[in-house]
Amino acid sequence: MSTNALHVSLVALPEASASVLFGMYDLLNAFPQMQDIIPGLPAVTPFRIEVVGETAGDLTVAGNTPIHVHQACRDVTQTDIIVVPALVLRTWKTGRYPALVDWLVQRHADGAMLCSACSGVFLIAETGLLDGRQSTIHWSYGPHFQELFPKVPVHPEQTLAIAGDRQQFISCGASMSWHDLALYLVARHSGEAAARAVAKFFALQWHRDGLQPFITFEARRDHGDAAILSAQNWLAGHFSVADPVEQVVRESGLAERTFKRRFTRSTGVAPMAYVQQLRIEDAKRRLETTRDAIDEIGWQVGYEDPAFFRRLFKRVTGISPGSYRKQFQIPTYAAAPQAAE
């Protein structure tokens, strides 16, 4: 293997996702086997991969999956790229891995690139190096991340967030967007042709439209305002009616200005925008599970103007209704077989 290869440290924690850890390892380590199959790949293997942890030796990661840690972090004094894989967790407790956090700070000072897949950004954020720098994470972890690290701007709708004066901080969003991170590293360090070859070899696709199409709207309901919670319950069953905001204001018994102020304060979303989110979520469900025409679905969720519905859908999800259906409707070959008559 060439001494010019970049040293990549894959960080192993007990919470680490085995699929992301092994997937990154296999993909970035695949150049030798691909060079005999795909013409045009660089002759030099670009990466030298090691698994690094608090201590060397055997470790059990998420899902009770056994792995082998090649080196303890204290023994890795030079590395070019550090990748913290996705972590399988409910909540993140700061201060659990001080040796790894200190090591990340030291290696960054030496010039290493710090990368995270999904929730792996929790560990890197503990260094303080991400304060004021754009990042991304799986949307389900977004609120918890913001509570712990309010100085780090987080954008779960982004596939990749690239920050720093040297573009040395790379984070990717929802779990399987680690594919995008791996392809980005290949493109950055081996060129676009190599990235295309790897994508074809592994049948990978970039998340070009971002991750907004995957995000499900979940309204806050723990705000403690009984009148607004009652309004939310009413809207859940009546969002498709004409003038739903006007009707829910009447149902609440509150003055219109008072209702709108309390609703926005409690849910974080203005009433009309809230209705639009409910309608788009129902439209997404119908696009996924039915063969109804797109204009018909728009009418079913409350929009008489098909053009307005299509524009709104794209503004909320980032893609058109037709593209959404193509991406998320189960293909015929994977659909459950019909019962024999």
C-alpha cells in the first residue's frame, strides 16, 4: 500500500452503529478490489483505514455486534481524517468519553478533518470546535442536540454540512446518508471520476434533494396550553375543510389575535402553516399508499387549485409530488403478494 495513502480513523464507541462502521470501512477500503474491475481508478490506494477507540482490542458495539479496535486513540498521534459513525442512542450524556474528546481536539489542531455520520456529531460537538459552525444530524435527534449544544447551528434537512476555514468539519444527516459522506471523501481526495466509479460499483445514489423529503412533521404537544392542544386535536381531523383556521378559532372560543399568538408560541408554527404541514403530511401518505391522481390528492387534502398544491408540496418537501411518489411508493416487485383466490 502506498505511503501516500491518507490515514482514516474510524471511531468505535459502544453506541456505534455496526452497519455504518463496517460500511465506511468496506467502502473506503474497496479500491484494491475495484482496480481490477473498473478502469480509470487511481493506481494509488487513497485511504489507509484503522478502527480507533478508547482502548485497543475487542469491543461490542450497538446490536451486540463484536468488532476489533486496532488502536487506542492515545497511540494515534497522526491521522488525516477522523470519522465518528452514527450512534444508536436515546439521549446523549456528555462527559462519557473525555479521552476521545481531547484526542479529537489534538488531532484537529494537527490538521485532521473531523467527520460525523448522523448522531456521531454529538461526540464532535463536545470539543467545542463546532460552535458557530453549520452541522447536520438525523432530524429525530435535532431538538436534543440543540438543547445540549445551542451554539451549534444544526440543519437536519441537509444531507451534508461542510464547515471550517479548511472545510475540515463534515457532518451528514440521517443514518444512510453516510453513503454521501463516503462518496464526498472519495471525490475530495481521489477526484470525481473515482467517486462515480465507487457509486456505480456499490450502486449508491447521492441524496441530491437533501433530506427534507424524509422528514415527517411532528407538532409540539407538550406545551401545557389545554386550549391549544384541543385546537390541535380538532385540526388533526378537520385540516381539509374550507377555512380551517377560521373554524378552529371559533371552536376555541378565544379572540382571533389571542388564539394565533398562543398557538404560535405553543407549537412554534403559525396556525396556517400548521394546517399546511398537516395537509402535506396526509398528501405524502396518499402518494405513498394509493394510485390516486396527484390533482385528486390535492383536492382530498383541501386544495382546489392543483397548481398551488404542487408548488406548496415542493416548497415543503423539496421535491414535486410525482418525484415523492416515485421515491417512496413501494415498487411492485417488493409489494406484498396478493392472496390467491
